[in-house]
Amino acid sequence: MNPAGSRPRLFYCDHHELPLPRGHRFPTRKYRLLRELLESDGWYELTPAPAAARAALELVHEPAYVASVLDGSVEPAVMRRIGFPWSPALVRRTLASVGGTLMAVTDAMAAGFGGNLAGGTHHAFRETGAGFCVFNDIAIAAAWLRKRGALRRAAVVDLDVHQGDGTARIFEAEPEVFTLSIHGGNNFPFRKRESRLDVSLPDGTSDEPYLDALSAVLPPVFDFGPQIVFYQSGVDVLAADTLGRLALTLEGLKQRDRMVMEQCRYRRIPLAITLGGGYADPIELTAQAHANTFRVAREVFS
């Protein structure tokens, strides 16, 4: 997994703080809480994520959209759809979030596992952002690897409570990318896009039916023969999540993560983890759930 005597890396971007209005629903504090939990574990090398280059963004996104975000000329209606006010800090954080995923996939392809303590921005489309997502880091990373000749076939396992509509749309005509989304059927986005495989769950779904559903749909993902799995590991399926509507426990989430990771480990398929959503009350539960994902990864991949 890593050279003898060294620790695997995780990339973070919480040093770029977002200036958000009082009462904003996006939980920026969870990123710092998560990093502090993992630092206290001492198992990983926590590394600031570099900024992604503009050329990487334009592998997926329309150049005019990229330019408008970077220079601040983006239409107010677009920023309302994204849910953030534009600021230079937002640009810095967004570029670091994508850069962290690019570094995570680099580590995954080299050593079997890589992780970003941000990213998973699956609501971003080619021409616009939405739902707290500016650029689609998973799609960018897949395109970046393919441009470098490091990848032909990929799979996205998206277990955030919200359907990965942007990712599904970007890859809808791409036969070499398998997109799986297991999500709450009555949750955002209310206009769903078509993934290669979608599983829509009713409100209140708990551990056992969730894990049964996941177990049933993982075989087609791996039978597809991906050379990397992008794991969007959102924890907003927790019962305590204020935006989730499902009812998983912390233990159920750990079992979920282990199911995905052990399949990757068994089949020797590189795994890149991105964070995705989490909006629990208290937010410390979200940070704990995210930390558990990387603790399970250490157990599986070490």
C-alpha cells in the first residue's frame, strides 16, 4: 500500500475557509473536525491538497463555465443553483478539492488506495454546478487518467444519499464508465438522471435493507472490469442527518464501506475515496462517520 515505514497519504483542503452567511446549511466545520480526528489516530500522513490546473477542469467542463467561475463573472443564477456566494476563497477551495482527488487517484493507481478529505462533488454538470458542487472532481479525475493513458475503464460507486446526477449525465454516453448510485428516492435532486445502475430507496431505510441492496448490485460493478473504482462515500445516509431521510447507523456505514473496499482489495482494483455529503446534527456525528470510512480503509488495505 505504501513504502515500508511510511504512512499512506490523505489530502485535505480545509485550510481554505469559505465565507458563508450566518445560518448557511453547508457544514464547513466538518472538514476540519475530520482532519483532526484522523490526525489524532496517527495512521495517515495528512497533506494539503494542491490546486487543480485549469486544463484539468476543461477535460470535463465547458471552458466558458470554467472561466466564469475562476474570474468571478459567473452568473448569479448559477451561483444560486450551486448554493454558495462566489468568492476568491471558494475558487481556492474548489481547486484544492479537485486537486485532492487527482492526487488520490494517483496514489490509488500506484499503490491500490488513495483518499481525499473533500470532493465527491457529483451534482456538477459539464456546463454548470449545482447542490454545493462547482466542478465534478470524479469525472475530472477519470478524464485526467484516461488522457494520460493510465486508464481505459472505470466505475463510480456513489453511495451518497443524493443521486449523483451530474456524474450520471457526464458519463451517460460513455460505455467505458460504469456509474452506480444508491440514493434516497424522495430526496434531492428531484429530477434524477440515468446512471448505468440506479437504486432508489424509500425514506427510513435502515442498515439491513440498505446493505442487502448494496450486496445485490455490487457484482455487476466488478463484473464490468474497472481498472479503478471511484468511491463517493457520502455519510448523509445516517439517521441523524438533517438532509438525508434514511436511517443508517454508524455501524451500518462501516459495514457499507467494508463491503465496497473488500471487493476492491480482493480483486486488486485501485480504490479512490472522495468524501461526499454529511449534514448530521450534531455535525460531530458526520465527522465521526467520515473518519470511520478511512479507519475501515486502513484495516482493509494495510
